[in-house]
Amino acid sequence: MDTMTMTAQIKLTRVSATYWRITFDNPPLNLMGPQFVREFRDIMTAIEADAQVRVVVFDSAVEGFFLNHSDFLASFDDLKSIPPGPTGLESWPDILVRLTRAPVVSIALIRGRATGNGSELALACDMTFVSREKAVLSQWEVGVGMVAGGGPMARLPQLIGRGRALEVLLSSDDIGGQLAEAYGYVNRALPDAELDGFVEALATRIAAFDKWAIAKTKSLVNASLPPDVEMAAGWDACMASVARPATQARLKAFMEIGFHKPGPAEDHLGAYLSRIER
């Protein structure tokens, strides 16, 4: 096994020539900031350029967090200054669209919180498998007056239906592994003790198949994807929403009760959103 540390926040492990692991490692909360996005873009370029890789599995080295919300202490100007990617979309939606279209199979292995950006990544992956006991998915943005920026408004209705999509987005509540499976938000919720073995076996199995057949099959399934313009609209609305005084006031109030630092507000984000003073 050949392991290469790409950066301080993301690690790429080449389990074999055909099967890679991409591990998020930005403790303590696995937040997504400009540095993370730049590193992820490099990872995407490597995936697209490699002729042999057939399966990539995303996981986390940070206990309790798969991939969390954005880093609100970082500069959003730095994020917005990253040039659009090959799709013509801005940085984060560009990564997500490229991942969905890449001629490899992408699998999210979620143990812990997939909040905001983590949920958006799961929706961009081809398959998602989660810990029944420990996984939590959340599109929390409306709870602080924001609009999500990574395309869940475009992707969720096709995946789980309009009504359930609106429930997830507008309630801003935490969705546990079992409910996520029942809704079709994820492929399966497995007992935590079985999750790693299941994903490893599936990834290894697919990685042994013919890449042309994998890529061709995926490209035909992708005909059902929402158009890129829907992803772009969500990103534009997100960036505009962050700057709103009402959103800034809610974020400040949320931070005052523990948001953005290790503790119960981050561990139980959905419940704590209801404690923000209106």
C-alpha cells in the first residue's frame, strides 16, 4: 500500500492502482475552508488524469465528523477568489459536478456528521454508505438564514422526492443513518461494526472490473442529472445569503452558544439551531 500525504487536510492513499482512499483530516471539526477546497481540486485533477483508478472512497480520520460545514472564521473572499474550474462553475460546485461526472466510482463512507458540505459531497458521490449508529446528515443552512451552496436543492428532489427534500432543507434538522436510508438519502445504513468491511469489499470488487464498462455505464446513468445551471444558482444564492445582516446576526448568536468549536452545539447541531434567539 502506497500512502502519500497530499496536505495537512486531505490524505490520498493508493490502496492499489485501481482503488484509492481519500481521507479528510482537518481536526477537530473537519471544517471546509479555502485551503481544503484548493486541495480537493488537486485531488479531482489527479482522479481525472489517472488512467487506472476505478474506485475512490471518501472517509474521515476525525472522530465524530465526516465532512462538516464551512469554516466561518476563514475569509469567504479567499474562497470566492479561487478561479472557476473546468466546468465553468465556482470552486465547490465545480468539484462536486466533476466528481459526479468522473469516469470512476465514488463512494462516501460516513461515520459521524456530514453537515452541509459533507451532505453535498455525499449527494455528489455515486454511492453512500453510513453507520447506522453514528452517521448524521444535515442541510442546516436555512436555520441560520442561509441557502446551501453545493447543490442539494437540485439533487435531493430527484433522489428522495420533493416533499422529503423540502423537509430536509427547511427543517435544518439532523437526519440519522436509519432515517437517511429509509428516505433514500443514502444507499444503506449498516451496523457500525460492519460498515468498513462492507465498503472495502464493494470497492475492491468494483475496482477489479473493466474501467471502460464502469465509465460507460456511469455516463449513461448520468443522463438523469440536473443541469449545471441549477448548481450555479444555488452557489450564487449561498454567497449572497452569507452576506445578509440577518444571517450574520444568526451566525454570531449561534457561535455564542457553542457553534464552531468542539462541544454539544457541533455534536447536536440540529437541536441547537432551535436555541438561536429570534
